Amino acid sequence: MKNKLLLLLFLLGVVFPMSAQESEVLISTSHTSLLLSTPQGGELKFLYYGRKLTDADVHAVVSTESGSFSAYPVYGLNCPSESALSVQHEDGNMTLQMEVIGVETIHQEKADLTVISLKDKVYPFYVKLCYKAYQDVDVIEAWTEISHKEKKNVKLNQFASAYLPVRKGNVWLSSLYGAWANEARLVQEPLEPGMKVIKNKDGVRNSHTAHAEVMFSLDGQPRENSGRVIGAALCYGGNYKLRIDTDESEFHHFYAGINEDNSVYHLKSGEVFKTPELALTYSDEGLSGGSRNFHRWARAYKLANGDKLRKILLNSWEGVYFKINESGMKQMMADISSMGGELFVMDDGWFGDKYPRKTDRTSLGDWMVDKEKLPSGIGGLIDEAKRQGIRFGIWIEPEMANTQSELYEKHPDWVIKAPERDLVLGRGGTQVVLDLGNPQVQDFVFKVVDELMTNYPEIDYIKWDANMSILNHGSNYLGKDEQSHLYIAYHRGLENVCKRIRMKYPELTIQACASGGGRVNYGLLPYFDEFWTSDDTDALQRIYMQWGTSYFFPAIGMASHISAAPNHQTFRTIPLKYRIDVAMSGRLGMEIQPKNMTDDEKELCRKAIAGYKEIRPVVQMGDIYRLLSPYDKLGAASLMYVSPEKDKAVFYWWKLEHFMNQHLPRVVMAGLNPESRYRIRELNRIDKYPLSFEGQVFSGAYLMANGLEIPYNHNVDKPQKNEYSSRVLYLEEVDK
């Protein structure tokens, strides 16, 4: 009877407090473990993170590891060291000394939540360290909840989400850097003595110039499919700071959290300050192994509708820019429908009454249809989409306004602006950011989406853009003692709006666009289905950007479009076949004016779209294996996706440079079942003759040991020859 009662309590998620004798906490997923020392009345210590521990391992680790480092270092009584948390109490005291007062484990449906409660030894100041271990994916999320019962406010000067010591020994760091139209560039470097800081201070977007995700390769120079790797991803949409302090100890000290710069937080008595989650994963299958863990976690828990295949779309932006008109939209819908596409998205330029949106200088905030451009309105376009057998989507930028807008004329106090200062203006010389810390502004932004969906419930897709940083530090809503809360309040407000939208419209597809790839983060992606990887659609440069993005984000969320030649950003002329093959490695779409394409080009796209529909489940839901990096400068790049059942795979190969008497490496495959046999079929073929291995059957063992010899050039007539070459191969398991 007692056992049945305990089982019932377990299934109901009842909390089980730590007994007085327990002094270690083991937090595990299917293949990983985090071990902490939790002595009652003592300091919480880190013992281990890595491959899953057995009970015998736990006993051995506890017996031999001293637990040299606090699991959450605080400032004041060990001042020379870096800290995760620093505060100033109401009496001016700047020290903390935290002790363990309790441990709770809550068993949820697919995760175990462990909460370790700490209290300062003198002050009524509390920290809860929370660890959520998913049982079906190898990710542990860590965050803190900070509170106090002091009479007056406590200043939070630094407030990291988590800390992790990483043992020295030829450890390399893989991270992403970049700029607008050149996002997610990969950099790999050994960790050397000193401080490595990765940060963002944009205020609105946070992944143009750097990313809040990193990987540590523990066995020397990073390898894709072997070696021990720790991955970390901060789930936050605002300003962040990652610190890696390589001091005189035997460890690198990793801290991750909200960037505290100009963001001192005045915590009220009884208020709970929750930091963003830091997602941790471990793999002994190299960088691609870490990526596979993140991708599975993302599809299951961190990407809106991550279990649903994404549609193939045409976006109007590079086709017509602001020159929206009804006949043009109908023509583009007819074209994408004829090529087998499933969705048309009307981008910027469709709105504005008093100030029609003809350039980027006006109209943001005035979300009413420009009847001169669209006499039949949005409803007429939706009707046309139905006739064409496709769905309809639309662009908005609801967090922003222009000074030339009816919204700004009515509510100049709604914009972020420093008191007593002139506005610092953004895009077009007139753009401003709305103050999302203000509940009235939150209601307005929600209403932009709600009115669109209420009036036009058949809208299938929204492209949500954000094209400006916070350039003025000042809020008309926040009090004078809370001005340093601006950045945090903005993202709390944005999250509130997104939660309301998702509560009412859970099935609506929403893209996170922010001047391209400015919002590729796991803080906002729970409310978005995908992201616009970059405003740069150049296929060659996209290989590098999408490669870096794939370290942490799955293909299902990575919008990748076929664009025009010459490219509108780099002016590079790349053949259509190559552009298609690159775009097919993410969520396939088109960013082009179809009426400017030849019939042969349309036919090639039609075949590619049909082929993508066939491989879409593997690309969007499969496991990634990166094979040959473009950053290794070996003249080519290659990756593949493998279905979870390992019965299908898609192999990509792109040549990056062209020389006479060129020698490129032969690429071996990965992730296949060595015992299975696979038939090879090329997609998007333009060659006069099939490849020598077309239709042939090879064992998984052979392909993973030898690969296939990919021709360096396409066998086409002389007028069609060029320096570019690419291949997409579809592998299907055959009966044994």
C-alpha cells in the first residue's frame, strides 16, 4: 500500500524534499549527468558534468573529487574571483554568503526539475538554483530565482543564470560572430589565459554580431563527429554576456546570463527575479553530436510547432521591395503555385493611410491597408491565394514606429527616448522603438496581430521584423529609480506579448526576422516557428552562415531562399542549380520575382520543390552530420541529414572555389546504419548523363568508410558551363 501511494505521488509531480543525510544531488538525462554537493547548512559545490554516471561512479566521484568550486559563486568573501551574483543590501553591505537550506525534486511528464534553495547566512536573501533535466533529450536547463525579505530594495549588480567550471587540457571554444548580412560566422580557438567575453548590447536584437551559444571541445582542436563536447545556449532575447575566465586554477570558469551593463536591477522585497535558462548538453560524438542534442531539444521544446513540417513559400521582398500592388501580388501567387509552392508572403509596403508606406521613412505603427495599392484589401489577396491553392502570409514590424506616422503623432510618449534629449533615430532617419516596458504598448503590439487575425483568420503566416536597436536610453513609463531596468523591461514586455499571441493563435506560423538574423536565440524562438537566417541571400555566403547557424539551430527553423542573380546584396552571379541546392539544406523558400525567370528556370524550380517535398521530413526532422567544413578551406563543403530510423538520408556537397588541376577531398558519410544498404539518387540533376553511382546500392559501412567520388564539374553543354558545382543525393534504404 505504501509503495502504491509513493508511486501515485510521483506521478502527480509531488515534491520530495531532501533528507537530512543526503549531501549530493545527481541530475541526469538519458546520457548525461550533473553532480552537485549539497551539504545542509554548507556551500553548494560543483562535482561533475559529462557522460551519465552510474551509482558506482557517483560513489567514486564523491569519494575522490573535492568539489573545489561553488556551483554558483557569489561576490563579497572571495573578491578576486569572478562571480555569478553580486548585490548591495539595503544597508550598503555588498557581500553574500549562501548556504544550502533545501533540495526539492519535482518529477514532470518528460523532465525532472531539481530546485536547490540557498539563503544568506545573515540577511533574508534567497537564491533558488533550478535544473530541468529532460529525459528524452540530453539537455539540462539551469536558471536562478532570486528574492529577499529585506525592508528596502536590494541592488542586483550581476546576476548570471549559471556557472560551469571546465577542466583545462587543450580546450577549444567554438562560437559565432558576424554583422548584418554576414551573421553566424564560425570561429574556433583554443582557450588561453585571461578573460574571453562574448556579449550583446543591441537592446532589441542579439545575434547579429555574436551569439549567446558556445561549444567547448575538451579533446583539442574541434572535430565534427568524435571527441567530447560541452554545449551551452543562453535562452534569452535581450542583452547577454558570456564570460570565460581562464585563471591560475586548473579550470576555465564559464558564466552566462543577462548583460548587467547599465542594467542594475532594484529588487523589491518579495519580488522574484528569474534569470533566463542556460541550456547545457554533453556529447562524445563531437560538435555534430552536440548539435544533434540541441536540435532534438529545440524541435521538442524550444521551437513553436517544432513537430510540424514547414511550408515552401515565396516572399515578395526581393521581388518588388516596397512596390506592392494588387496585380503584382496576384501574379507572384500564380507563379509560386504553378511551381508547387504552398505559401505566399507579402512583405513590407502594404500599409499606411495618412502616410502610405512607399519607403522605409514612414508609416510604421499605422497597420491599416493602403487601399490605393490594394483596392480589394487583404481579403482580396486571401481569396486569390485560395484560388491558386496556396496559403497567404504578411509582414509586420509591430515593435517599431516612424516619426512620420499617425501612431507617433498620437503617442509620442510611447517611444524609447532619453528625457531632456533629442531622439536618436534609426532606419530611414525616422524610425523609433516602442517602449515595451509600458503595458499600454504591450496591448497595442498584441492588438496589431490580434486585429489582423480577427479580421482575416485565414492568414497562415506572419513575418515579424525588428529593424532597429535601442539607441536612446530612457523610458517615459519607468520611474526615475528604474531607468536601469529598461533593457530587461523591454524583453519582459515582448515576452508577455508573445505569450498572449501564442495563447490565442497557437497554430499560426510566425517568423522571427530582425534585419535578417538578429533574433536567432532560444529566448524568443518558443514563440516563433522559424527565423530569417540573414538578409544576405547570396548562396555562396549562405553556406558559411547556415553552417554556423546549424551548430545550435535545426534546419526546420532556418529559412533559406532561392534568390535572383546577380544577387541583390553581393552582386555575385551564381547559377540557379547551386542556389537551389544551398536553399534546400534549410527550410526551402524563394525570394525572387518569378516573372523575370525563364521557363527553363521555372521548370528547374518546379522539380526542386517536388524533390524537396520528398526529402522535407529528413531535412527538417532528421539528425545533422557535418562532414567537410567550408571554414577548413579545402575547396568544398558537405553535410548530411539522416532520419531518426536511419532508413533515409540527404547528402549535400558544394564546391567553394575553382582552379585548374584542382584536388578536392573525397567526403565520407556519417550517421548511417552500417548494416543497411542504400540506393543513391541525385536530385536537381542538370548533367547530360547520370552520375556513375546513380541508382546503385551501397552498404552504410562502405559509404561511411569511403564516401562517393563527386565530379568536380557538371557535364553540361559549353554555353551552360560555369565554375560552380553542387550535388544533392537522396539515400533510401533497400530491402536486405
